[in-house]
Amino acid sequence: MKLTTATTFVVVLVEPGATMTLPVDAAAELGLYVLDGHLVAEGGMSPGQGSLALVTPGDEIALTAANDRTAEVAVIGGAPAMGPILFSGPFVMDSVEHLARAKRDYASGRMGRLDGVPF
């Protein structure tokens, strides 16, 4: 599948108590999704399993795992959205029409299935 803009998607494992620094595109909008374990962040935040945290702009990300276990983290994002962003259930689109089409495509089975996904 070809994407229309540069996209970031990487999964990293950070050993307990370790810090990993990743270079990133400073213009990208990025988020961290914690798949397992938890991170230690500035300001007392500690995103844990199932948490999504937005990344502040910059040209690198520092990820620090808590001392108790390895953190598995997905770094996701890409070019900033230039228009509206609409949410409906698990779907994120740029127009009401695209949301409706995504729901129809999903209901008709055109998006496939993922075992264990509750929607």
C-alpha cells in the first residue's frame, strides 16, 4: 500500500530502567502507544499499557522504561493533518462522507478481520 505522506511506525523495546533516544522528523505529529510495561516521563506522568501519549515537537524522542519491566512502545504518526479530523468509534477520517464509507466497508467485510479486536 502506498501512503500519500511520510509515516512513522516503529515498535521498540526499552529495557527496565533504560533510556532510548530516537531521532524523529521535527515537523511530524507523533504519539506513543504503550503496548506493555510503562514509561517514566517528565512531570510525573507514567503512561502505562494501553495508554496513548502525544509527543512534544522536536527532533528526538527519549523513552525511559520504569525499573520493574521492559516497556514495549509503538511510535506512530506522520505529517500534520491539514484539515478536520473526525472520530467515530474506531474510525478516524477527514470528512463525514469518509467516516460513513469506512463504516460501510467495515460492515461489508472489505477491511478484513483481526482476531481478538473487540470491534
